[in-house]
Amino acid sequence: MKARYKKYLKIYMVPIIFIATSFIFTTFAWFAYSGLRKVTTEVDVKAWYIELSKSGEVVTNDIVITLDDVYPGMETVDEIVNIENKGDSDAQLSYKIVSARILDSSLDGDALENNLAMTDAFSHEYPFHVNIDLSKNYIVAGGDSSTFEVSVSWPLDSGNDSLDSLWGKNAYDFQNGERERLEQDPNYSVRPAIQIVISIVAEQYVDTNTSSDMRYTLGDTVLYDVMLNKKCNAVSSTCLSTTVIDTNNTLGDVNVTLLPSLYGNYSDSTFNDYATTLDSFTSTWTAPTRALTVNDLMNIVSKDVTNTFLNGDNISPQILGFLGYGTRINSEINKIVGFNGYYTFLNDKFSYLVHNGCYWTSTVYNEENGFAFGKLNDLKSEIYGVPKNNECKVVPVIIAPKSNLE
């Protein structure tokens, strides 16, 4: 199941330039807030100060990431920008793909209106992959931070020979055309094969249904009593240590999705007995629960755009990438099953998903196997297919009403 096979492709190297520009002001700006503190004309003011840094050094608003060559089998190139809120107001963060050109095809205007679609396309629709992640969509006043990360990779063998070959030919033709233009006009500025411009946007945090709920961030620990169906204060047989597994819980969400610690006393089961085992284990709970799915796990581990990989027969390891658009997550599941593959992720990045044993999800892998997850080695864990007659543990997912968490 885990055979690794590399096929060397003869393909031309393609230069790439990736540009990320920020619309965040790194100098002080002042916002006046209504409401008089005294019977005078004094008005509350708060400082707006968002600072960007890379490798510990403060960077300017325009962040330029330049790569001279991108080619099959290259080492993944990764850039991380830290965004810190040193002001007095909470900020919400987002990014927008402003413009893009792939060879001679320019994408702008209406083509870029759907930011999620463009992020998805750059992550999955080319032999090379440009993956983008914003670790949190908000930064609280007084020193909170988030990271904006971009990785560029090109697997040696994507598993799609026709696409690899087509891209190589088109890239070669493009580069020949650029050289010919330079020969005809020495003043001509040769274009890189790919150019993408992104804006990182920081705005004052406003309470709307689509705003991230700052109380419940992916990876946060919540103590929850499954018998009383409410938040609790000390771990016990019914007060469980759980982890928020919503990748972006919003103010409009009425529930929070919680995964209990994997080190609880859970029942073993075959895949076919999963539902019965889950129902039996939670039969005395009043907290609402549901089955864990492979989609839950993939959405979480895909947040790492450098070290979460798809591995399989006849393909090179490739970054899982962005899964937040359309039915992409389903197509990626079908893809990895088709390659008899599995996913790997770093233990230290997602410690709440790490356990020496085997845990089922409720998702079918194929006719003979179900999706499960467990620790692969000291560095990595895996999400993989396990024969349905094997026994793994079953852990429920808690659907906690926010009204019971306050």
C-alpha cells in the first residue's frame, strides 16, 4: 500500500516570481470611538499598529518572494510572514489574489472575483503547486499574532503524465518567445513564466456572523462535561479534555466541534461495527455527538502547507494543499484512494491527533478498507486505509452548543 515510486520526467525548468503585497499600514493610525468619558469633549482613541516580520526582521508593506527556477522534483520553497497586532484594537485578517499570469494567460478582474476558486486552482490545477495559508483570521490587540505562509513546490511525478508534458511544452514555447522578443528588442523586459500578486488585508474587527469567533480557535483546549453537556473546570471521568477542531468557527456558528483527547478509555471495534460501538460508548452522554470523518482530519492537517503530504503508488509525495473550495476535498480523497495512498502530517504540528494506537474514522477507504489514523514514527502520523476486519479504537466528536460553553 505504501510503495513509493518515482518516474523521472524530462521537462524544462521554468522561472517563477511570486509577489505578495500587503495593504497593512505598519505606522500608527488613530481611530476615534464614540462615547464621552467625561462631561467634556474628550473622545476615546485607540492605536492601530500592525507589524509584519520575516525571520525576526521587520519587513515593509511590499513583500516580494522571488524564485529563479521552479522545476519537477525541486525542494519546497516556503516563506512565512508573521503579522503582529501591537495596537489597541482587534483586527481581522484576510488575503486577496489581486492579479495573476500563467505564461501568456492573464487572470484579473472577473476571473479573480472568487478568491477561493483562485486559491484552489493554484493549489491543484497545475503540475506545480502554490499553496497559501493564513493561520488565524484575526489578531487580538496587545501582541497577538498570525502567520501568512506561502509554499511553492513541484512534485517529480504528479501522477498525470499528460499534464506534466503539456505544461513542459507550453513553458518551453513561452520561454523561447521571450528570448526572441529580447533578441528583437534589447530593451525588452523578459517576463517570468508565472507572476501572482496577493494583498494581505488587516481591518478593524467587527462582530458579524461571518467573523471568526476568537473564543474558539483550531487547537484550543476546552474542558467539557459529557454528562451535563456543559463546560467544566477539572478533568474527571465525565469532564473530558477536548480540542477545538473547527478550522474557522464563526460568530454565526451556534456550536463548536470538539475532539476528546485520544488518551481516553475508548472501545475497540472493527470498521463494520463502528456505528454500534460509537452509539454504545456515548449512550449515557447528554452531550450531542457524531462520528469522526476523514474530512475532519484532512481539513485540519491541510493547514500545514509545507509538511502535510499525499503519498502513493506511482506518484511523488505532494503537499495536500487547499481544500476549502467546492468539492475539492472529495476529489482529493478519490485521488489518494486511486493511488493506493495515504496522508502524513507532523506530530508536533497537530499533537492532539497523535496516538500510538489506531483510531477509525467513519469514512470508507475502498471496498476492503476504512480510513484510520495513527502515529507512524516519532516525527509523523498518518491517515491511511486499514482492513475493515482489523480493530481500531472509536472516538466520538462532540457538538457543543456555545450557550453551554459560556
